[in-house]
Amino acid sequence: MRVAPSSDDAHDVVYFRRHRDADPSESIPGREFLRACPAAVRAKMMAVLVEVAAAPPKRFSGGGYWEAMKGEMAGWFEVRADGPKRHHYRLYCLLDYEAKGVPRPLLVVVAGLDKPFRTALSDADYKGVRMLGQEYLARNPRSLA
């Protein structure tokens, strides 16, 4: 008898909403990032999220669009898309199997970043993403949009 969601289950795609104690506007960084992306990039990223969630994630063959991260970003997943002039867009996600009150595991869109071609994101950029992830994981039930 199962008592918790499994990584073999299809996942629900959800967005992290910042808690009013940390951000009075209760922003939704991942959704706001997606809305600011060029339409083609936004469509590609949303399609990847849907495909990954249905696969489920551990069975999805990413083709460069869904990648597990390493080092200090271990445990994170990155949706990758290129936009006009080869500008790179990245969406940072967590997989959540411990969220209370949800019937399926969650693919949580936490934040997004973009960068020009042939540049790297800074340690501070990645630290900001990790801090948002810590904020998300600090509450259960989770703060979702």
C-alpha cells in the first residue's frame, strides 16, 4: 500500500509563490520570468514542462531541454531554451515528493534567468535561485500559485 507520491507517477506542474512574510507582493518568480520571455521561448518551455511532468521526470529523455544540475545546484533541474540571437533562457525547477495535501508529486517552477550567448551565470545568480528554493521548502503545506 502506497502512502506517498512516487517518482514513477506523473507530476503536476506548479509555480512557487513567495510567502507574504518574505515578499509582501507574494510574487511568483518562475511564472513572471516565463511571461517576460519571447513567445516562442515561453511556448517551448511550457511544452517541455508538460512533457516532463507526464513522462515522469526521471523517465524523460531531455534532449538538452531538461537537465539535472550538478555541484551546488544538485537536486535542481533546468529547462533550457534559446531565443533570438541565441540568447539563452533557463527555468529552474525542483521535484517535490513531500508536499502536504497534494495527490501527485510536484514539478515546481521556482525561478528563471537568462543570459547572452557565450556567457555564464554568476555564483550570485545561482545563489539567488537556491535561496528561493530554500524559501519554498521551508513551509509545508507549500506556498504555491
